[in-house]
Amino acid sequence: FQSPDRDGLGDLRQHGYKIPRGLPPAPTAEDMKKPKHLALLMICIEDLPYEHIWKEFCATLQVPEGTNDEYHISLLCHARYPKQVKSEWLKQRLLVYPPKSGRGNSYLDPDYMTRTPNWGSVEITRAMLDLLHTGLKIGHDSEKDMRFSTDRFLVRRPAAAAAGTTAGDDSEEEKLAPIPEVDQFLYVSETCLPVATAQEFFDAMNNAVSWVNARHRKDPGTPKNAYENDQFGMINRRIPGQYRWKADQWTLLCRKHASQIIGIDRPHIPHKYHLWNSYREINASDEMYIPTSLALLGYLRFTAEGEDTQRLRAIVPTDESSSKPGSAPTPSTTPAAPSNTFEFVKKRPVTYTDWTEGARNPATFAKGIADFQKVSRLARDKGCLVARKLS
């Protein structure tokens, strides 16, 4: 029978990383429910130039007539220079370190978390993971101090939720309804603007699907140059080449995928051994980490001209539930749940970017409303929800 690690991922598993065997199961009806809570994961230098637009985007969500308003929007922000942020609204939503315990510490101001990343450094990837890790805690946080509670990230809740359980509730005591966990996580930057309404965002999303415009090294559209070769080739060798993918940094992740990406690093693994360390030697690891992680988890699969990067996961090699510690794994010929029949990852951009000026840097739009109108039309025509870079 097949060796349990014939898929090439045994080294990662032996180092303690949580890498599943076989292919992911097809989603259930529960998995396919429409999302009700979107988290915007903002990466910026200091203040947001379009803060007012994002506020309006959240505040003006109009629910179709006859439909229950269950929609929540949160915004989390990683700023390179958090102490230079002047907006009180944005300060409230910056990442912070957990409060210190002990006498006198309860009155200390929050200590803002920042990786102070330089362009192309692995610290950007770490900031992305910090945002995702914190966003997954929303709806599960018992912290009461609003300077530290994840409740502070909320920017839009249903109108009825502010008064209690349902619209028309006559309760004398106003009590905010519990905040549900986040269903979808969207990475955006300070130069991003929405080109769709908030309701269109929720209509386009699916709780079992992520949007990552990923491409494999062997994709015909992947450039053949030294920069690309370095990105794909200089990832630590413990990650096999067939699992290496590249995508835009600005992606949309469903909760299940986000949780599994964070879960690759088991809680007991010291930070110096976290998977992001495998990307230290490459430029723009933020373009590689998420799509490569999705491939390691079995969600991205390149098939062309007889090649299949997930072929060796097509059969579940062991029945781990029936194997006793120290005994040989029980062989199994049960096919893994079909992943080629369900599109777990939409390989298309959620954020419109104009790369016509060169492969290294996207075009910048600086003509205000005229550029925004033009870019919005282009972005919507391509099915995108967000556009960049608007300055």
C-alpha cells in the first residue's frame, strides 16, 4: 500500500505542522450557507486616506425588502506606524497586544502590535497572519475591556441587534446581541476602495469558497524570469515544489480556510519554527504564503497535460482512526472526498489591479473621481469587489 507520506509532505508533518492527509471533503449544506459577517483586514502605513468611504460603505448597507438584516462588518487594522495614527476611529481598530495582568496594569494604554514591515519583507506576511489570527477570535472573546476586546472591531451591526433580539422587541433594557464569528476575511490596503455595495459583497460570497487568483509555476501565464524563479525556488525545501503557488496579496478567505491556514502552526510550536520562516529568503512572501498554504491543505490543484500536483493525495493512504500507537498504519483504498468536483478556491481576483505598466508595480490612479469611475467600471466588468491603487 501507499506510504503515508508519499504525497511529499512527510517532512512538514514530522516538524509538527498540521497538514491533512488526503483531499478535503466536499462541503455540506451547512458549509454552503451564505455569510453574515465580513471582516476587512486592513494593512496601512498610518491613517487611512479613504476612511470616510469605508465608513459609508458599511453604514449604507441596504437589506432587500422582506429579508432579515443579519449582516455584520468588522474592520481590523495593522499599521506600520500605529503611533502616528491620528484617527480615533482607526486607533480603536488597530491590533494590540493582550493586556498585562497584575496590579496597576489595568490602567495602562494598549500596546499596539506592529511588524514595521519593509516592502517585500516576510514581516508583511506576519502582519497578514496577525490580522487573520485576531479576526478568528471575534465572536469568541470574553474580554470586557473595550480597549482590548475584539468587539471593538465591529463597524456595522443589524439595526435590530442594537435593541435586543429582534426588530420590534419591547424589552426595557437595551442589550447588544452577541456578535457572531466572522465568515469571510478580505485583505485590503490603504489604496483600496470598494467598487460594489456591501450587499453585493455578501451576495457574491460563499462560506465554502475563497477567492485567490492563484497560479502555479507551470501555468502558461506565469512569467519566466529571475524574479519569479527566485520567488518559487527560494522557499525552504521542506515545502515541495508542486505545492508552491503565487497570488495577489489581496485575497478573500472563507472561515474554514482561514482557520486551517492559521492551524498549520500547532499551538505548541515555537515562533521560530512557524511556517512563515520558510519564506524568509524570498521577496514578497505575502504573494506566496496563502496560496501555497491552501495547496498544502489540498485546496489548490494544478492539472494539465497529464500532470496533477495532488495526485498522490487522491487515495487516503491510512486509516488513522483504527491504528493503535506504535502499530503499522492500516491500508485503505477509499478515495478521498472529491475536491476536483467542487471549486474550493475561485482562481480569480477579488481586487482589481492594473498591471499594464509592468510586472513589478501596478498602475497608480491619482485623478480622483475621474479615475475612480473608470477603474470601477473596469473592476466590475471583471467581477471584482475592490480596486487599487487609488491615491
